[in-house]
Amino acid sequence: MYIGFLFTLLGAGLVLTDILSVGVAATPFSSWLLLLTTVGVLVVLWRLFVRPPALAAPVAAMAKAAAPRQLEIQSLQRLVQIVQHGQTSGEVYSMLLESAVQTVQADAAWLVLLPDHTKVEAGKAVQYYNISPAQAAELQSRLSSHTLPDGEYITNDLNSRLGFEGAPQAFRSLMQLPLQGLQFDYGTLYLLKAEPNTFDSDDLSILQTFTSQAVLSIENLELVRTSLENQRTQEELKIASQVQDSLIPKNLPTDNWFEISSHSLAAKEVGGDFYDFLHLPGRRLAVIIGDVSGKGVTAAFHMAQMKGIFHSLMQENPLAKNERDKFPVPSRFMAQANAALTHCLEKSSFITSSLYIIDYEQGGFVFARAGHCHTLYYHALREEVFYFESTGLGLGIIRNESYEKHIKNQFYDYSPGDVMVIYTDGIVEARGGNGTDEYGEDRLKLRLEESYFQEAEAIKSSILADLNGFTNGFPIHDDQTLLVIKFKSAQPPQ
């Protein structure tokens, strides 16, 4: 009779040796689950075979109980196998019902699960053995009207229990076992026998140990599932971050006419800010910046869409009547982009953006603002720093042809030494001070007033140094993008 105990003890020793040799941090969940379940088996076997002499049953009674106890051991071994092979919670519950019936030789049984915590479908929340759903529901209704005192789980004769008077029962003995975990109740197991007084304290003790092991298995299987999901999510976010990083321009446009410096930082693994450049014929450069509402993977997906729309729409139109109409002006681009986003942008989402087309031959630029942050500008001849107060509506807010009425072009002639600062709201809305103060447009304007004479890279570094000092100790809560474009003081000859 001790052979099963010795084999189980040996198995536990092997699992524990493996855990200690590999290290706690590196050991998979499954090894810990197997060890915990094996310990449960040891507890049951100890109680079956190594009880103190004073409590041991007579030899005849032990022989009579040998067959059921063998079923208990087999059931517990099956639980070990389920945990070891990483099977589902539903399989553990099904085995719990089947094995409990076999262990106590019940005539009928049913298992009621709570879907919120057991992760089972509502249609599978009740399992039956040799009893109809109607019978089980009627019994459960009677039981709920008169509950047993705390700690009591056996009714020796249902005919004498409160709530069952006047209706002789087909099943007389009842054992009801709550499935309780560390944090949640998972349900209740009901076991029935036709004869009265047929459940005893040994049956209750063994099944309590068994249900505890089943619940422990469920909780740890859920931990494993959650851990694997988190690991998978992190891997997917890492891939998404790499893809998004590849979409951000690494080689900034270079020319004798201007300098450009850029900065981009996502609040999460991936973000919704974007910017891009496109050289156009006739010494022209298209610059776009944008911010997708929201954060995370969804925002990053729409950011990639917007980048594709930019490159698609800013292509030469072979049907244009003259050279300068071959590419859409910013307001027309925004209207076309709004139409393209109508069917792929969630109703609750929108995109703010600004598009600039800088024309070096004409010494000026035209831009349209679709609800984006105002452009900060330094005019060298006037020695003045100001914001362009332009109007415009975000993409996706109005999803019909009337959108074009809400977007306008603005033209401006630049001078050598002028500086343009383009950014997303993650810059001016960055928090510091007491946690509610925002960096703000005024402070950004002051930084440009102090650094406009420097090169574009130095101006950007000055702004970021001040921003980091302001937000010191506070986490970034929104994506941050900053572009500094400086028209060189000595412009090339026309």
C-alpha cells in the first residue's frame, strides 16, 4: 500500500530538484503547478495510508474501503497529468465532477460554476451527472431557501431538512462543497446518494482536499494563460514598435536652402504621432505632421494609414493643365485625405495634421492646418516670434464633402534666417510642476526667442532640455514630436 506513496514522493523530489537546479526565476509555471499538485497528492495519500494508530480503521473496514481509495488515487494522478500537459480549465472541472462521483460512489451530482471567475461560457456553467437540469434546479432552489450553518456540508437526510418537508426525495444524502480560491468563489459541487446517512467525514475530508487541488490548478492555469498572453502581447508590441520606427524618416532632407532637425518620442511602445517629407519637382518640399487621437496600437495603425495616404495623394497628376497644378495644394490634400479616412477611421477617432509645401524658387510656402497645433515662427527681418493663427478642422470630424469648407490655405513669404517650429500637443501639454501645470505655448515661444540664432539642431536641443527640466519626475502621458526647420541665412542664387 505504500508503493503509490513512495512513487509520488519520488516524483515530488524530482520536480523540486529540477526547480532548484534551474532557479526560481527561470522555472516555468508548469513545474511549480506540478509540484503543488503532487504535494496535494501526498497529503491525501498520507491521510489514507499513514494515519496514527489510534485513528486507524479496523482491518475489515480498510479492506472494504480499498477499492474507492484506489479510485481517489487515480483521480488525483489524472489531475497531475492535466496540469502537467497544460489542459484547459473546462477539462479540470469535468474531471472534478467525474472523479468526485467515482470517489464517493455518488448516485447523482451536478456542478454549478460562476462564469465571471471560471472563464467558462454561460451555457457550460452547469454540469450534470445522472440528474436532469430540472431536478437539479428544483433541489438548488430548496437548498438556497435554508442554507446549512458555516462549516457544515453534509445533509444526512433531505426528508428532514428545512425546505423539503412534505415531499419525499428520491435522493436522501447530500454533500455540497464550495469551490473556493484565494480571491474568488468558483462555484459549488453537489453530490447525492439515494440512501440516507451515506456520506461521512472521511468522504468530506478527501473531497475537500481534492476540490482544493482542482481550484489551485484552475487558478494557476489562469496565471499561466495570462502570463503567456502578456508575453505574446509584449512580443507583438515590440514588432509593432519596430514597424512604426521604420516608418519614421531616418534620413532628413538636406539642401542648401534649409536645415531640419527632428525629435519623436512615443508615450507607449507605439504611438500615433507622425511626420514625413517628400521632395517635389521645382525645388519644392512637402512636410507633413500629424497626431492620431488616442494611443497605442490603434493609433499607430492609423498613423501608418495616414503616411500611406500622404505618399499616395502627393503624386503627380498627369492630367494637370500646368506644371504647378500637378500636385494638390494643402487644402485639397486635406479634403482628399478626409474622404479616404471616412471608411477606415472609427467614428470616435480623428486625426489632426498640418501640411506645408515649401517653394524655394518663389521664396515662400503654403500650408493648411487640419485642427493641428499652431505653427511657431521666427521672422528674421522683423526679429519677431509669433504663432500663425490659422483655422482648420481635424480629419474625420466631418465625414462628407462639406469638410473642404472648413480647411483653408495660408501663404507666407519666408526670409533667410527664418525658423519654423512644428510640433504635436504632447510638447505643449507635457506636465510638470505640481503635476497639473502644462509646458504651454508661451514657454515654447520663449525658448525660440532665446535660441533662434542657433542652428536647427541646437534650437531643438534647447527646447528639449527645457522641456525635460520642466517635466522632471513626471512620466510622459502623450506622444511627443518636434520639427525645427531653419531657412539658411545665405540662400543659394536663383
